Amino acid sequence: MSFVTEKKGLVLVAVLWIVVVLTVIVATVGRSGILDTRVRLLRTEETRCKWACRAGIEKAVALLNEDTRESDHLLDLWSDNDTDLNNVSLEGCVYNVRVIDEAGKLNINTATKEQLMALPYMEEYIADAIIDWRDTDDTPSGLGVEGGYYENLPFKYTIRNGPFRTIRELLLVRDVTEQLLYGEDTNFNDKLDYNEQDGDENPPPDDSDDELDKGWISFLTCYSYSKNVDAQGNARININQADENQLQQSLGISSSVARAIVQKRSNSQFTSIVDLIDSSTSTSSGSSSSGATGQSATLDTPTFYEIADKITVDTQQQTQGKVNINTAPKEVLVALLGGDDQAWQVAENIVAYRQGLADGMKSITDLLEYGLVNLDTFKKIEKNITTRSDVFTIRCFATAKRGSDSGLTLQTEAVVDRSASPYKILYWYHGASN
């Protein structure tokens, strides 16, 4: 009897072990199945977000292509357009798009040391290192460093000794940190998020002052350029080269004024378009606009403002680094103007003036016409400013929706040149946002 009981006990133990093993197998398979389901869900969400980001990029490009080219400003639909660019639902995702004018920034490949020093948190040794990175020689400038410094680092690399190719290349320059480049807005949403105002509790580091401190990436670019054309896309007339007939026919001025312009430049080439209305522009001509002789021909100021966008003293077809005075933030305008207290006041006046315009400034001479700068200041910055743009950064953030909770978020960043047809991609990044 005891033998039978013992046998039954062994059978019961075996059965229990089988149950345990089967339970473990079922649990493992169940977990694996849940994990596989989650992986498939994440992959599905990632694919949806990827194409939602692409849709957002294409939507922004369409708005840029539809935009008139007479001037570009912050009230254009590519910039101020909640309906088409914010909280757009698409196939289980919601995307948001920001378009930034690259011509609203200083070009790091052409900016002077004085302009770099006017940027927030800039130090002289960093400004010199930036200039040494982009120049072609091996001689350190001021407090800068050349190739030898980088080649002797623990993880050495080669200095560019040429133009920056992306703005993030700045992180390779001595003492340029992510905090200096990105500031507190590391997710580029232009909003002060919780983790951007909590000190060192969560990255990024911030000063907890309830203000969003932007990094140099908001003020610097390496892509901007301007074509030497007027608002209609026609090549500008070079007042140092055009003959009397070209000046008269292209600009609609009288023959006497055209003759006076040619006579004046025979003594000295124009260095700025405002030389046309300088007090020394008037000159004795063979005849006036009415045909009389011995009279002085002048270009009146209203006519100058009318033709200013059609004329140039620059022989290049395009110029790198001109700043769009309609879209540049105050910090960039200050740097452009020299960085002193007067520059801050002038920059504030420009920003306040353009905020009251529905279509932005049409010509750079609007700064003169409406008393925002004096003649000397205009001559100083005239060759570095524009009112039109071709290169833009487009950032699209797409979030997959899981019921009422937010799911995976991806971002795509593209730098595009809309002057080409189809548009040309100068930079492309796609990856996780959080």
C-alpha cells in the first residue's frame, strides 16, 4: 500500500513539474508575443511618422514655391500659417512644421570678427578659432588655433581650412559646446518646455529664468546667398558699367541724368548705390532733360528710391551671406550693425517698423527712406543686406497617436534651395526627437 502511495506521489510531482514548465513556456511565449507586438507597433508608428514628416516637408516647400519673390518676411504663409503647418493630422500622426529663413542669419563663412563678437556669449578666442577653421592658411589669428591643435587632441581630427559645410560643424571648433550652439531650445520647437526651465534637473542645462535662451544655430548659417537680381528676377544694372542708353532705357531716367552718372563715374567708380544721391552726384552736363545746355542734372531722391532695387555696383551674379532685414532676429541685426548700444537701438527700430508692415520691406533702401538708418550706416551695411531669400531650413515633427496618449515622435530637418526647379536639398536629417 505504501508503494502505491509513493508512486502516486511521484506522478503528482511530475505532473506539477510539467504544469510549471508549461506555464513558463506559455509566459515566455506570451511575453515574446507582447514584445513582438510592441516592436511591430513601434515600426508601424516610425513608418507613419517618417512619411508624415516627409509630407510636412513637401507642404512647406509647396508654400515656399507659391510665395511671391518680391520680398520675404515673417508674415508670409511659409512662416505664419497655423492651418497648414501646425497640428496637422495624417494617418494616425500629427505633425508640426517650422520654416526658418537662412538669410535671416549671419553667414559664418563671411561674418567678420566684429560681427561674431556681437553674438550672445561669444568670446574672442572662440571667434578667432572660428575664423582660423574657415581660412586657408596655417597661421593662427589672434587667440585662435590652427591644424596643430586639433591633430594633438586625444582623438585627433583635421581642421577644415575652408568654408563650413554645415552649421553643426561648429562643434568641431575649439571650445564650441552644444550648449553654445543649441542653447536651451534643443528640440527646436521655439517654445520654453518644462525641461528647458528646470535648471540641471533634466537636460539640457538651463538657467531657470523662464526665458528661452537660443543658441548660435538660431543666428548663424553657412547656406545663405543672394542673386544679383531685382524683385522681378531681372539682372540688375551695374551703374559702373552701363552706358547712357542702357541707364536711360532700363531705369527710365532722363538722358541728362544718365549722362551725369556716366560723367561722375569717369572720375571715380561708385562704391555704393547711394553715391547716386550723394551731394557730389550733381555734375554739369551737356544738356538737361529738356535739352538745354550748361545745366546741372541730378537724380532726385524719390526717383532713386524707385530704381534702387534695379541697380548695383557688384559684378558678381550672386553674393554669399546677405542678411534679410525682414526676417533677421534682433541679435543678428545688432551684429550686422556693429554690436554697440546704438546698434541695439537701430535694430529695435527696424524690428518695430517691419512688424507694422503687411508685406515687409520691398527694398533695402526702405531703411533710408523711412529714417531707420542714416546714410553712413547704410553705406556700411548696404552690401550685406537684402529683402529676399532662397534658402530655408524646414523642421517637421511628427507624433504617432495611441488613443489619447502621445506615441513615438520623429523629426526631419531639411535645408532647401527653392531657386532650383525642382528644389535642391542642401542638408537632410531624419531621426528620433525624444
